[in-house]
Amino acid sequence: MKKLTILFAGLAILFASCNNKQQNLTKDQKVSTEKKDTTRYKIEKPLSGEINTDSLPLQSKEFIANNYKGYKITGAAYDPLCSGGNAIDVSITKKGKPDYSLIFLLNGTFVQQEEDVDLSFAPDKVINTVKEKYPDYKIAGQIEKLKLADNSLQYLFDLSKGSETKEVVLTDDGKIVCESKE
């Protein structure tokens, strides 16, 4: 019984001293100790890696079946969009036809068709813009011709300067759409 009394007395002193410290704080200090910051920031990394083709969104599978008859899905992977955001890159092939990469949003919405082509396929305005805006960069011999969902064309260039590389996307009239460092 004596031990219990000592224990309760010790707890009472402890609580009293904590309360005293709180009373001696300034108003700003009280606010900062009483309020806990519950705001949390979630930093999302771009999705990456291969995707099992069986787990592609149904909408993207239906789009391919309806618009690319006879083509076979040969692979899929997460691929961030140049303008930001996650996307899915689906590779398709058909014997005797060009190979394509089809880009879809995560929900299966079609974004664009990508086709590897020789640099000579790019319009002069596009090549001139790249040479003018990036004079110190080397242009890869192959580019990607992008056919967007609205049927407009864009061109993706891989550029390098020493160990620095970047992708630049331009409209067919030479306007820069976006630039991303790799």
C-alpha cells in the first residue's frame, strides 16, 4: 500500500511539473507544441518496368483489335509522357508492316502511335528548329514519328552533348512541345 501511495505521488508530481512547463511557454510555443502537423506530402515516382500484356486495360486491348487488325502485342512497359504523367507503351508487330509503339494512359485511353523512322523523314522546319535551338547537341540518326489521337503529327528527337541526353518533341511545323532530360 505504501508503494502504491509513493507511485501515485510521483505521478502527480510528474503531471504537475509538465503542466507548469506548459503554462510557462509563450503563446507561440504553446501553439507549436499543441498543434501537430498532420499534412503529409506524397511524392510519386514515375511507374517503371515491364507489364504483363494480359493485365493491360481492356480499353487499350479493344483499341488495338479495332484499329490495328492482324497486329500482335509483343510487349508492354510503363513509360512516362514527355509532358509528365504515367503511360503505358505497348509494342505491336505485323509481318510485312511497320512495328509500332502505342501509348495509352493508365486507364486505356489512346494517346499516340510511335514509329521509328530515319531522320530524313522529319520536315525541314522541324530539323531547322532542332539545329537552331540545340546547336551544341548531336541528333541521333533515327527519330520517332508520333501520330497523336487527333491525327496530328509530332517528332521526337534524341539529342546528346557529351554525357547529357535529352528528348525533344516538336510539332510538324517546328514548334517545341516538350523537352525532357533522360
